[in-house]
Amino acid sequence: MYNHMVVDQPGRSDEDRVFAALADATRRDIVLRVLQHAETVSALASRYAMSFAAVQKHVAVLERAGLVSKERRGREQLVSGRIETVRAAARSLQLYEEIWRGRIGRMEEILAEPPGEADA
Amino acid sequence: MTVLSTTPDTEARTLTVVAEFAAPPARVWQLWSDPRQLERWWGPPTWPATFVEHELVPGGSARYVMTGPEGEQAGGWWRFLDVDEPRSLELEDGFADADGRPSTDMPTTRMRMQLEESEAGTRMTLVSQFASLEQMEQLTSMGMVEGLTEALGQIDELLAARPGR
């Protein structure tokens, strides 16, 4: 799932980069927007109360994490979301909690069995 | 009905899971103490666990093998640090190869399980302590739990609306 990502930061795993990128609320918002449709960096910049350079920096972090990709469109950069990376992140994000939710669900099922059966 | 909460604490490097069961503590305890019941819930249905050893005394150990859909095997081991039936259990949880030999290059997790009587029956509190912050990040994606849950909900909707992507 991660093998399409460019490994340009040795020592830091792809996954770490994905989560570090998603730790910021603005970056999460950008990802959600560009997953719906591609937007130029300047269109994105107009949405947030911060400088063009600051938004550009956020986009660069997301791009390094493989969460978005940039494409030159004339004088503009078009940003679009990369669904595979987001999906992979979502899976590993919830993994530990999911494991325990699954276990507790199964524990509950065993407890709901008639006594004789569970003790057999 | 199971009430469940998951609370990460990055300073203590712990993740706490709380669940409630409609059964008395002595009954919930059996889910941990009887290896035949334990193996019915420890592994996911696609990777059922088989406990080949389960010596529930302080200092005792347990070994299990999980078998995947393609017959692939993954092993694990526990070392019981504290056993107080039917109230609490503390153990070290680690990975092992398919032959059951503990992996030395993988960090272990310490787990404390506590059972208390509650209105519903039993409240189970499970605290997992990780060896390092890195390990915790790997396993729980530290700090992301709250902020991203909402975002991921939206992403799920997007994915549902965009078949084939």
C-alpha cells in the first residue's frame, strides 16, 4: 500500500510521515477538499486565514507524505488527493482500537452463551 | 450492552480500553483463564489463535500461534507478571516466530487487566503500556484518534460516493 510513495526521508517511515502530516487540522481539511476535487494552491490559499506561502508549505508536507499530488497547470499548481494513502492511513490508525473492539465483541458473544455451552 | 472507551496517554505511554459485560467478574475471568475460551476471542476470526501453553501463575508463561487464511502462522507469547483471580492480571505480551521462539527485535507490550463489579455486571479496564513512544505511535497512531475520527468519517462517505477509486 505504501510502495508507491517516494522514500525521500530515510529514518522516518512512510507511516510516520502520513500521521505527522494529518496531525494538523488545516492539512486534514486540505486533504478532505482535494479528495473531492482538485484545487489550485491559490484557490486553497484563499480559503484559509494564512499566507499563500504557509498554505504552500502545508501542501508540500502532504505531498511528501503521499497524501496529495501536485500537477502543473499553466502557471498554477493543481493539488489532488491520493485516496490509497488516506485509506491505508485510516486502516492502521484504527488498527489497535479495532483489534480490541473485535476482541471485546467476541468476549461478549461467549458470555451470552448458555452456561453449559461456554463451560464445555 | 458493552460500553467502550479508548484513551491514549502519551506521557505514560499507555492506551486504556474500558468495556462492560453483563456477567459477573468470575465469569469474565474465565475468558482469560481458560485457554479454550481465550482462543475463541484473542485472534480475529480470520486468524484464530491456538494456545499451546497457558500457565496462569505469576512468572508463568503462555504461547500461542495464530493461523491465517492461507495457512501462514504468526506466534506470540505472554509472561504472567501478576495474577489475582478474579480481579486483575498483568502480563508482558510479545511476538514470536512460528516455532514459538520469542522475537528479540520486536518490542514487548505490558498489559494490565482489571475486573470490577459494576451495575451491568463487570467493568473490564485494560491498560496497555508500550515500550517506547515510537512503538505506541506505530500501534495507536498517537494523538490522531480524536482529530481524525471525524475526518475519516467524511472520507468514508466520499469513498462510498466514488466507486472504483
